[in-house]
Amino acid sequence: MTPPPPADPRAATPDAETEVRLDGPADLVGTLFPLRRGGGDPTLQRPLDGGPWGELWRTQRTPEGPATLRLTVEESTQDSSCVRVRAWGPGAAWSAAQAGELLGQGDDWAEFDGLLGRLADEPDGPAGPAASALAAVRRRRRGLRLLRTGIVLESAVAAVLEQKVTGVEARRAWRGLIRQHGEVPPGPAPEGMRVLPDAERWRSIPDHDWHRAGVGPQRMRTIRRMAAVAPALERTLALGRGGEAVARALCSIPGVGEWTAAEITQRAHGDADAISVGDYHLAHVVCHWFTGERGDDADMLRLMAPFAGHRQRVVRLITASGVAEERRGPKMTIQDHRAH
């Protein structure tokens, strides 16, 4: 007798389930892209058989415990879309309740769209051509939204790991530390996924494991400081979707500056205006998109000034446009702290 085929683990009954209805199309991959740390990210995976509109699996450390999420776009038109969210684990109910924010349901582009229209109506104005070009990208990527995870420590750790190193180094450290010190996720998560360590675990990771992951003493100490005040980090969510008060609270932690605070609030808080000043490549990319020339942070901020309040939306549209500035500057050297 031929044995029955193995059951599809994705058919496991979730501990919590919800549907998130969105106005307009759904761009699941584009919306959650800021959370992805390379193709081997153990906290976010996209299966090859994700269906016509896509499917993502995500693990997260919620205030109520670990959770595994299966996010599936079940319908998507120009007028509306529906994303089914299935969740497993102690944090399943919290994850289901927060799913709308994660998928950008609370992200309102109406004011920005109006601003683009007004600026584009002045083609001879300083921002007219840029607004027209941004509006064209916006029409093509209407499903793109700004997410809000509601989990600050996760974004804080990721941001610090990316301080003053190459993307290759940061992704390697993220993968290595989470695979070694994270936990196996609840439910039917794809093989190899892990849940981010909790605050206590981040504080107790021994020095030699940070060293092996290529993380130097300064970044290690900053992450330990943030883990020590994890409840205070999460309380910044009550201050809203970013802004000066949130940035000031984050920057009060030694080792956290303007760039790191912006990287955190863009993801955890859904800040529509946070811009990563001090980034190695961002100013060049933005300036090249606006003018065709390279530029520095001051140039970027000047070009962005007409879009105040929505500068992160501008950045997301530029990066989603597929246009990139040629990287002609000196390459950063990959530091191998493990060799010392």
C-alpha cells in the first residue's frame, strides 16, 4: 500500500487568525522589505510557492511572547485587498491584533498625495519635477505602505548591528546571533527560522559570541544597554508614530545617535518623516535621483525640504523606483573582529 503523502505543515490550525482589509492593492513584499536582513534572514522568509500575490513568514518577539506569522495576500485589486494573517505561539493574539499596523493599515498617504499634486502643479517650481516623478512612482506602487511593528527592541538591535559597517557584515551578524541564541519558533514555521532573543538573552550573550559574529565592543555594549532598558524602549510607542520626543528618548541611550534613532522609528513606530542622516549611501542615492549628481546630507535635506513630514515616504518611493546611484566612492573595508 502506498503511504499517504505527508501533511502540509502550513495547514496546522493557528492559535489566532485575522483578515486585514486594505484600501487599494497589497504589496506585501515591498511593505515588509525594511524588516528583511538579507536572503538568509531567520526571522523573515518568502516561500517559493507563495501564490500569485505572495506569502511571507515572519517570527517576532511580542510583549506576550514569541510568535510565528504566516501572511498571505488572498486578493488584491486596484480598489482593495485582503491579507490573511495566521499566528502561532504565546504572542499569537497580540500579533493578530497588531497585524493591521504591521501591514501599513494605519499609514495614511492622503496628505502626501495632496502635497505631490500641489507641487506637481508648479512645474517651474523647485520641487515640481521631483513631485511629478514621485507621483508616477506612487501610481505604480500604490500597494507600498509604511509598516509599524510595535516592537522596538527588534529594530533597535538591527539598527545597532548596522552602525558603521557594511551590509554584508551586519547581515552576517544578525543571522549568526539569532541562529545561535534565538529560539525555535512556535507552530509550522519553515525550517531554519528562529525567534529573536528576548532582552535578558541579549544581555547574557558572552563576549566571545559577539566577537565570533564580527560585532565589536562598542556595538555589543550599546545593544546590552538597550536590552537593559527594553521596557522603556517599548514605552516610546505611546508617544506616537515617531517625532522629536521619540528620537530624544532613544538618543538618551549612549551609543544611539540620530541615524540609529531614525532607523528604529522608521520600522517600530511607522515614522513617515524619519530620514537616516549619516547613512553611507542614502544621501548619494537621493541626490542622484533628484538631480543626477552626487550629494551629501546637507544637499539631501535641502532637496527634501518641500516634502517635510513625509521624507521617509519619499525615500521609500525612490528606493522602490528601481533607480540607484552609481557607487563610485571608496568601498568600506569589511572588518573581521574574529581575527583579533
